[in-house]
Amino acid sequence: REKRLTLPPSEITLL
Amino acid sequence: SGQSGPTLVRVSKSANTLGIAVEGGANTRQPLPRIASIQKGGSAHLCGQLRVGQVILEVNGMSLKGMEHRDAARVIAEAFKTKEKDYIDFLIADFN
């Protein structure tokens, strides 16, 4: 069965 | 409706901080860095042309495409820190 890849949420950086 | 293409925004280093929070980078749900918030009194806020939700395509001509979040954040931070220029050029896309 095709394994659904879920992308991780991203970090947030304060600049 | 007028589909506007990417826009070049020049942000002067008019304050001690750039004053934006960026989210996103390669291999995440947000593939390109997106402006998550703009802090009052920062250079970006004073410039007045950046909006929350806009996506940063390039910084001073350097493409952020394919860059991990930390690398993209470092590029922006170094562009603000460098004394060579008193501004940063952002190529911005309005994806809504």
C-alpha cells in the first residue's frame, strides 16, 4: 500500500 | 482579476531589528518562507510594504527556493546584519 508522506510543519524564526 | 507577479520590496534598515517572523522552508508544509508576523517598530513595519502571508522568494537576489528553514532564516538575518547595504531587497509573492 502506498504510504502517504505528510510533510512536517515548519519552524518559525523571529528576525 | 489582476494576477500580480512577484514584487520587489526594498526594506530600509531603519530600526535595530528587521521585525518579522518567518515560517516555512524546504521539506515542510510551507515550502517557501512565509511572513508569519510583523513586529511594530521593526524595519519591516516602518517600511510598510510587507504583509503577513506574503512569501519571500528571494533576498538581495538570492533565491530561497529549495532552502531549509534554518538556511533561509540565516540568509535573511545576514542580509540584515551586513554593513554593505543599508537596505534589503525582498522578492515577494502574494500567494493567498
